[in-house]
Amino acid sequence: MDSVQVYRGMDIGTAKPSLDDRRRIPHHMIDVADPAAPFSVAEFQVLGVGAVEEIAGRGSPVLIVGGSGLHFRSLVDPFDFPPTDPTVRQEVEAVPAAAAVAELVGADPSAADLVDLANPRRVIRAVEILRITGLTPSDRLRGPRPEAVRAYRPVRPVAAVGIDPGGRLAERVQHRFDRMLADGLLDEVRGLALGPTAATAVGYREMNEVIAGVWDLAQARRRAVDASTALARRQRTYHRRDPRIDWIEWDDDPDVMARLAVARLEEAGWTS
């Protein structure tokens, strides 16, 4: 459940599962979209629900793994997405980025906790929804509205476990991004033709600034690490509001976390 792993060629900066992992365990919703074209969470929902139903239809367990709370709920809940209007979208796109952010934050002071204000695409969509429906990001998360009431009533049995690194979050984000740079992230971005959606992905937009000569690599690294940390914190805030998720403590030994996660899932009724 990732908004960027769907794109072909965007491998290093999205931390896709390795080819070896994908050979051993079938993965879905990876490399299903052209990075030059937009790919919405609504489109993800259609393909993702189809994959879940196909796997379940074979009698196999379905593991939904990743970080995006909205993508998770699009797969497990009867989640309806807010309307869109091309005219309103064009009007919002014509507004300076700073003014769009000011409009959103003015209507919802907590918007920064829920929307990546450094991502123009997400700000534009949030303002578009605000203008069409009058609902702020906080309104849409908390309700009251029909889709909020239904949001935690899954369409099929679900057991969920979350792993939170706590105070080590920033350290892990920094280490992860440095590993991406060492693995060739900048060269990966140079070789891609990124459309308006993919180009806003954290890490990719900062490397594009390096390629354009706007920032040096050190500056881009700092900005990417900060943006990744802020994104992870927003995702954590979003997931923490879901009462179905059973949280376990971080451990440096992945086998320990795996055993804890399986135990919690089994306690919740999941069987492998």
C-alpha cells in the first residue's frame, strides 16, 4: 500500500522489495503505472481491491504492507473518495502555492499534521475538496460524515499490526535516505521521465532540484530527510487514529518484531 511503488522504474527511492523477495513471495501493486502519468488513490483502490479479491479467492492469506494510511483504508474499508471538479481544480491550480497553503491552514490549523504542505499536488487536492465540500482535512478524518462512520467497518475480516520506531524515527529516516543515495538514487532520477504526480514524491523532487542545478546534493539531502521525517510522522498520526491497529515496540532484531507481529495477528484471529 504505497503511493509511489506503483510506478515502474522508481525503485531505489521507494525502497521496493528486492527482485529476490518478489521471486520468493508474490507481490502486487508494484510497477503497475507509468511514472509519466498521474495515478490516484482511487485508481489504486480499483486495482488493489481486485488483487485482494483474487488472492483471497485462491484461499491464500493476504498481507497488506506499507505506510500509507489512506491506501490501507481504500483496500479494507468501504471508503468513498471526495468529489472532484475540473473547474475548481483549475481555479486552485491558478492560485500561488503559498496562497493555497494559507487557505488550507486558515481553514484547518491542524492541516500540516495531515497534508504534506510541501507537496503542491496534495495541497491542491485538499483545497479543491475544501472548496467543493467545505470539509477540511481534519473534518474528513474525524467526521461526522457517512464515509467516516463507515471507515472502520472493514469489508472483510482484518487484523492489523503497526511497528513504531518511536524516538528513533529521524535516525532511521536519515540512515535509509543515505543508503538510497549510495545505491544510486540520483542516477535513477536522471533516467526517469516523471509526470506531475510522480515528480512530487519525496526524494525524487529533491533530486530533480539537484539535476536542475537549483540545489547541491547536500542541500537536497537535508531537505529530503526533513520531508521524509515529516511524512513518516503524518503517517504515524493517521494510523494512530485507527483503533484496529495493534502497536508493537521497535526492536533492532527483525526476527523479534516478526514473531511479535505474528503473535498479535494470531491473537486477533488471523491464521497463516
